[in-house]
Amino acid sequence: MATAGGSAAGSAGAHASFTSDLGYLLGTVLRTYLKATDAVVEEIPGGARGFQVVSAAVSGVTESQAGLAQRLGIDRTVMTYLLYDLENAGLVTRQPDPADRRNRHVVPTKDGRDLHDTLSEKLHAVEEHVLAALEPHERTTLRVLLHRLAGQHPVGPDSLHAACEVVTDLAGGVSKAPPPRRRPKARSSK
């Protein structure tokens, strides 16, 4: 049966193309994962971001507060407020770097370690649920491949700019962004 936009076969082909699109597939899995993890980490200030900070501290990542923000892809200003909230919750402390007292290292507290351990178990169960359609060896392969991709595209201050350059290059060097909108002038009331 033909449709207004073309044949039924053409429509099925377009649907197959859409559902095999990497962005669509990654987005679908990510939305499922985030919905489930949000419920697990809701008790930590900052939710998933807060958990990432506590997790990095528990894992022994010993870089400055600014370095940690860059590694996690969190704006430095947002990181400052997030760390303040995590400190007030008793999950981390900020300690001066002995080599450069201007820098601060994020260190977990006992409560932070305990909460991290508890939530890590719950998050593992979420991951198992999200990946349930895969065999154990496929899950391992997926993690290895994602780890490789994540290492190829690290988050940092230039990562958004680099992503925009890729899109511009793919568009033939022409930016498809609409021109900036101007605010209408306010009418004076007479």
C-alpha cells in the first residue's frame, strides 16, 4: 500500500534506517539507564554528578578540584557548588594540596565511602537490568568497546568545541546554525 510520502517498502526502509541510527540507539539505552540510576542516586546531593564525584574520590583520583571537574565534564563553577553540598552532607572533604596550597583535593569521608559502596551495589543491579538482553560475554565486549570509545573522546574543556567542529566539517564546512535572534525593542508607553 502506498502512502502520501511514498511506498510502504520505502517507509519500512526509512524506519529501519532510523532505528539503526547510532544516536537513536545510544539515546534509547542512555535514557533507560538514566531513568533507573536517578532513582538510586537521588539521596546524594547533585544526583548522578554527585555520585561521580564521590566515586572518583573513593577510587583515589588525586587531582585538583579543577582537574576533577575537567575529568568529569562538570563546569568549574557548578563543581564548586556541588562540592559544597557534598561536604555539607558529610560525604567528602576538600583538603589543601601539600605541593600547592591553592589547589584542593577531594577526599571521601567514612560516610561517603559507605554510601558509595551501598549505591555501587544498587547501580550494578541497574546495569544488569539495562544489559539483560546481552549474554555475559557480550556485556564484557560492550564495556571494552565503550571504554575504548570513551578514551578516544575524553571530556574536557574543548570537547564541546571539537564536537561542533566535527558537525561543521560533516556539513561541508558551512555552519547550519540559525543566525542569532535579536531581542525586540521595548515599546515606550506614552
